[in-house]
Amino acid sequence: MFESLLNALPVALQFGSLISLFVGTLIGILIGALPGLNPVMAIALMLPLTYGFDPIIALGLVAGIYNGSMYGGAIPAILLNIPGTPAAIATTFDGYPMTRKGEGGLALKTACWSSAIGGIVSALALMTLAPMLAKVTLAFGPAEYFWVAVFGLVSIAVLVGKDVSKGMLSALLGVIIGLVGVDAISGEERFTFNTLYLVGGFELLIVLIGLYAVPPVLEMAERRNESYFNSDSFRAKPSGGSLGLLRRHWRTWSRSSLIGVAVGILPGAGGNLAALLSYNEAKRKAPDPETFGSGNPVGIAAAESGNSADNAAAMIPSLTLGIPGNLIAALVLGALMIHGLQPGPQLFTRSPDVVFGFMWQMLLTAMLLLLLGGMVATRLFAQVLRMPSALLVPTTLVLMAVGVYTVNGNVTDLYVMLAFGLAGYLLNRLGFPLAPVVLGVLLGPMAEQNFRLTMLIAQNDWTVLFTRPISLGIIALLAVILLSQAWKTLRQRPRPAAHPGRQ
């Protein structure tokens, strides 16, 4: 295997391959930075155009768009509190507060380095551990996926925000939203109120833009006579050397990258779950967890390295077993099949130059982020903050409307976006965190479907949820988080004052 990997390096370094890597990474950053566009859409549109290309050039474009878009989604998340991609949800928690404090440049640089490090670790895992890690995926059944979903849902609800009860209620609201549409198990419609629009459920991107983008715009409108951003304090060129970032964040990058790789090899988990779990773990390990959510760069480092470490790792079950880890991995399988290559174990022996060359391309595009990411973010997109709020409000609304309309070409989506925006604004005012709502939309259906599948397979024997070793491990982690949070709450509870008459 090592010899095949070395032989594929010259293939990945061909001139045509390098051009495709550069162009794909640049396109990916731009797509991720524009809310409404996503890498799945870009790769799906690009695949037919690559039919006449060499397979390694086509895969180079895919690798560039994939890695580039994961970082690109952090740019509007940091500058405007709009997640460019679903995986950038956790980046908004601390990225946007840093921009409000005049540290947008540092936030962008931290995100760029974190995405690059996570992508590099993920590519190295794909190169060295693919066959072995693919076997881990086979050990996960519906019961394990149910506990993974519950773990993500409960941990974010408990750790995000100051009030645990509000976090749990927000998560429950997200679960209710996620259950709208056709039941995946029985095929029955639920919560649709005989409305055709609701049969397919709510589009995740519309929910994201509504909850995260509209409330800040309303806040900008409220402060129309004030300077919403201090352009003088916003540094377009990030301050602080790269070595300083390495010293401050290497532990966070290591831990979050490992979490991202572990999540990546689970089909269907996705970079959004990797980012949120990485953020939670960073907050739990931090000596100052109370600063998370108010502009702590460690939160950005954890979220971005976690979601980028998912990228190449999601290709492990795809290339070795033919089981796509996510939508983009499924498109990569489609690209291979378009060029006459059959995914699976035989791919490593029949076309080693292509499969190992693609692994090198995932590594090289992650490195390209360091060259292209900061330049595109600070010299192009960051300049939007220099606009007065009177122009920024309508411009942002137009961009959101265009992005949402391009998803399905349906005007109703715009009204749904505004409705979720007003709901997000009210939740913000009432002190309810928005992150559990989004995670409930993502993980609620996943938990429900896998629970019901487990019950069908086990013939309603619920003990199967507590007898498998991996399930017990996840339950133990969940118990640690809940008990540590309960202990923290008890310690922070004010002690009753001593009776004045007692000595």
C-alpha cells in the first residue's frame, strides 16, 4: 500500500491536476462563502462537464471544491453570523462575537489554519488508516447511531447557553421542526396540515439562514443610526503570527481533528455533528468555559478543525466499501463510476493511481487553504463590514433572498425563511440558544429513525439499546457530560447565609 501511495504522488502533481486543485479550491471557498450555495450543488453541476477529462483532473476539482467550501462557510459565519454551510453552525458561536469586538481578522485566520490542519489530518487518516477504519463502520448499527444522535443532541443542549432548561426546550423545538414531513419508516405524512409544501419537510438551508441570518439583520436595522461595526478596529489583515496560533491551538486542533475523523467514518453523520462535538469537547476541557459564545478563538479552532477533519475521513467507507459517508462522498462515487471505475475493495488494486492520487489531492487542497483562504477572506469578503449599516441591511437581505430562492426556485421558501427569522429573533430576545434548535432539526429525525429501526430488528426488545459495547461507551460519555454539568450547577448555586445570631 505504501508503495502504491508513493507511486501515485507524481500523478497528483501533474500540471493538469495542480490546475484543477487550484481552481477547485478557489471555487469551493467562494461557494462556501455565499449563503444558499453549497458544495453538493456545485459538484453535481460540475460532474457532467468532467466526462471528457482525465479521472484525476475531475477528482482534483471535487477535492478542491470539497475542502475549499468547508472553510468558505466560515467566512460569512464569522463576518455576518450566517453559516455559509451547515457545518459552519458552530463557527458562528464565537466567530461573530469576535468580529463585533474588532477581532474579525484574527477569527478568519484562526478558521483558515484550523480548516487546513483538520483537512491535513483527515487526508493522512484516509491515506494510512482507510482499510482498518472502514471495519469500524461495520460495527455501528441502528442502536449505535441512535445513541450518537442522542449524545450530540443532549450535549449541545446542556453545554450551549447559560440555562440548561432553555437549551433543552430549544432542542425539543428543533426536533419537532425536523419531524415535519413524510415518515421515513412508514411513509405516512405527519404535521403537514394537508399542505403540499410541508410534505418534504423544511429545507435545512432555509432554516439555517432564517434562524441565524435574519436576527442579526434586524439588530442592524435597530441600530441604523449607530455604527454597527467599528471599521477602524476591524483588522482586514489578521494580527498575530502563525507560530502563535500553533502554540495556542495545537491541543485543540489535535483533539478536534481526531473527533472529526471518528465522525467522518460513520456514514451519514456529517461535518456539522463533528463541529458541534468538537466545540463541546473544547468547551468542556477549557479552563474558562464561560467565555465560549462571547468571542473565544478556541471555539473557532475546535469547530473548524472538527468539520474539516470529517472531509477525507468520510471517503473511507466510500472508497473501501462503496458506502458513501455523506452526499459529497456519494457524488465522488458517481464521478468514479462516470469514468468507468467501480468503488469498493477492488478499486485499490485495479486503479491504484486514481484512488491514491485522490488521497494526495485531498491533502494538497487542504494545504492550499493556507495560501488562498486568508487572501480571499480578508481582501474580498471582509470588506463588506466597511459598508454603512444603511447599505449592509438591504444588501444582506437581498443576498439571503437570492440564496434561498436558488435552492428550489420557490417563492414560499422566502416566507418560510422570514418566519424562522422572526422566531429566531424572539428566541434570542428571550434568552433561548439557537444552536440546539438547529441540532434538533439535524439529529432528531436521525435519532427517531434509528430507534424505530432498532425496535423493528429486535422485535421491540428495548434491552438491545443497552447491551452492545459501543452503545455502552456512548452512554458512559453522555453520563459524564450530564453529571459534570450537574456538579458544576451545584457548585455555582449560592450558599445560604449564616444566621447572624450564630458564632
